[in-house]
Amino acid sequence: MRKITEDIRYYFHARQAKKIGNTETDGNSVWLHGNEIIKRDSSGLIFWTLAGWNTPTTRERINGILDVGVHQKNFEPILNGYTIDASDWFALEQGPACG
């Protein structure tokens, strides 16, 4: 996991604001290059998206912060063995390991 991802993960789960390079959190959302890629709703449910950008950095941020496991095969984003739309939002099925 990249150091930026590790640090943003900490601040997001601690619900604190932090900006590091191209990644920023206010404690409830995470933005990469200005695109919201993770958000927490008022009930605490967490959602994530590739925001239309199926890039190694976007996948690494989501996987590192939320332990999701999205990857790429044949240039398509894959989650749990299925191709997903890089613009769709997904609910986090279980809480991530914090740390």
C-alpha cells in the first residue's frame, strides 16, 4: 500500500480532514484528483466508485482504504469475478479493517 493511501485511510476512518498530494479526505469522503471516490452517508454506510477512471491509482486508493479487491482484466474493472461499470457507485458490504 502506498504511503499516501495508508495516511488517507487513517484520516478517513478517524473522520478527520487531510490533504496529501492528489488525494484528500474530509473524514466523510475521499477525493482523488478532485473526483469523489469514497463517501460515507449519514447512517455510516460507505460507498465507493472508480468515478469513471479505471486507473491503477484509483483502484489502489479504493482497495487500500476499504479492502475492496477491485482489479483489472482485459482493460475492464473486475469485482468478485464480474465486470463492473467504472462510473457506478457500490456499497461496502462489510466494514473494512481499520489501522
